[in-house]
Amino acid sequence: MSAQPAGRTSRVAVLLAPVCVAVVAFLAIELARPDLLIVGNITVDLVDGTTPTGGAVSYAAVVAKALKARSCVVTVAGPEADLDVFDGSRLWVIRANETLTFEHTYTWWGHSRKLRVTANPNITISRSHIPAQCRWARVVLLGPLTLHDLDAASFTQYTGFWDRLLNANQHIGLMAQGFQRALGSRGEV
């Protein structure tokens, strides 16, 4: 049995070291990636004298927590918003002067409903608002509530090598209710 020359062993080690470091780094990033990124406005819903927190993102966050998914939530909220519904999620709030507010009015027989926006923060969430540690989520769930809440197209634009590499298999879902709504001059939906 012949011994390998010392120079060959050191060359193999030099070549394998960066590969091992890259594999370990990739695995560390994969393990740290959130499962789900939830993006959209929350609402204050005015219903029969109560003001519960609403909006697609709040409901999605509750489901994510129940499923034990590691989630990031990016939303717009004013100082009056109750953010307790997001306990268990990494939460980033884009501060606004007010929270998107819907007034729900029902008739006494329950067959008619009026929906009116009474406060609108007028901030459009785009991918540039998303913190770096959340951009690499495996799944992105977009939940706009009005036509101009969210720039959905920006979430399909990746920049740089790492962004493209880590998001190559990223799935993007759209709860499109907000894109189907039109607001009247007095806030009627």
C-alpha cells in the first residue's frame, strides 16, 4: 500500500474546505428561513360598537401560529391598532398616522351589508419594506385589502445572486380580495 504524497492531501483539503463552508452556510440559512411571510394591511373593524382587529394578514397569522409555522408579518398600522393577534410571529410594522378602518353595517334581517372605509393610511407595501431576514421565506402570502395597499408585482422581482438563489423555489400566494374592491368618493366599498 503506497502512502499519498503530502502535497496532494493538502490540495484536496484546500479544495474541500470552501465547499464544506458553503454547505454549512447554506444549511444554516435554510434552517433559519421563515416558513411563511405574510404581507398586507391589518384593519380596525367597526362592528356594532366593537373594534376587533381584522384583515387577511391577522387571520393568516392566527392560522400560521396554530400550524406552528415560523412566520414573519409585515403590516401597516397606526397607533390605535391592537397587534396582540400577531403574538408568535416576527412582526414588522410600517407606522402610519392611522390604521385602515372598515365600518361594517348590517340590516336587522341580516341580508344586506354595507362596507365603508373610514380611515386609510395610504401606504403601498412593496418588497422594499420587507426586512432581509423575512425576504427568504419559503412561502409569501400577500393579503391586500384595497386596490393600492400592496405592490404585488414587486414581490416577484429578485435582485442579486443570493436573492435569486434562495428564492428560486419560493411560492407566492395572493388573497386577491383587495384587488377586486373599488372605493367610492365617500369610502364606500
